[in-house]
Amino acid sequence: MASLVHALRDLISSILETISAIFTAAYDLIAGTLHGIFSFCIGVVNLALETLQGTLNAMGGVGKFIISNFVVIAVVGLAAFVFLTYQRSQGRPVVVGNKKLN
């Protein structure tokens, strides 16, 4: 009779371990996939930053000066565009000299 009790206990234990292994495998699959996607995205960003840094190092001081001037001009142009768009949305005409641009 004791062997029957041991056999049933082992059977139930095996079933529970199988169910636990299925859930563990599913969790590991999902976690591994998400980790892989996250690592890929971080790797792409790092690649872009290291490429930009290498390019700037190769260009030297003159290249950095030219790129920084380009960035400043782009920011000023964007600010002017936003200001003019805001002026037009408020109903105020944009005047350059004696001419209205609206």
C-alpha cells in the first residue's frame, strides 16, 4: 500500500513540475525576446552615436565648427518659422518692410 501512495505522490509531483516547467519556459521566452528587442534598440542608438563621434573626430575642429554653425542656423530658422506661424494663427499680419506676407 505504501508503494501505491509513493507512486501517486510521484505522479502528482511530476504533473506539477511539468506545469511549472511550461510556465517557466514561457516566461523565459517572453523575457528573452523583450531583452533582445531592447538590446537591439540600444545597440542601434549606440552605433549611431559612435559613428557620429568617429566622424566628428575624423573631421577635426573645422568640421565641428561647420556642424555647430549649421545647427545654430537651423535652430534660428526653426524659431523664426514657429514665431511667424504663431503670429498668423493669432490673426496678426506678418509685415516685412511695407508689405504684408499674409
